[in-house]
Amino acid sequence: MKKDIGLGLKPPEGKCEDPKCPWHGKMPVRGRVFEGVVRSAKNHNTVRVEWGFHDFIQKYQRYEKKKSKVSAHNPPCIRAREGERVVIAECRSLSKTKHFVVVHKKGEK
Ligand SMILES: [Zn+2]
């Protein structure tokens, strides 16, 4: 039986031996969850994920368009590539700049 990581998402098709995989390893996810687009997948098992949001500015009573970008761990069973929509979840720090992990792939954009 596949385990449920608690986000109501479908487990990936593939399998892996990665201890840092939230589905097959021993890595719990907690905290914030975002949906974004993979902007760079050059590093081994790491992707840069970017997503946009609107931030309300009190002074002007308007929304400002902003975007955010983080590094996320890309487990071998998900293998997200550049341009794909993914769901990332916050986890413990995996390295100096990595504290997110890709938990789901939404297919090509
Ligand atoms: Zn896995």
C-alpha cells in the first residue's frame, strides 16, 4: 500500500529509493504548499520553482503582482522537468537553500 502524505494528492506512478522522497522515503512534509512552474532543472535532484501571487498594498488600495522562486528537491520518482506545473510542499531543510520538495506533477503546461 502506498502511503498518504496528507495533502490529498495522488501518489506518483514511479518508485524510488530516495530517503528524501516524501512518498517513498522518510521525509514528512509540513507547512506551506504552493503550485508553480519549474524554471530550471539543471541541478541534480533540484528544481527552481516559480509562482505568482497578488499582494494587497494598503496605501494604494490595489494589488501588486509579485512572484516568488524557491529551490525544491526533485525526487527521482517525480522527475519534474523545465516548464512543468508542480505542487511543492515545505519540509525540513535539505541543504542551505532547499526546504521545499516537489510532491506532485501536473503535466506539461
Ligand atoms: Zn519517490
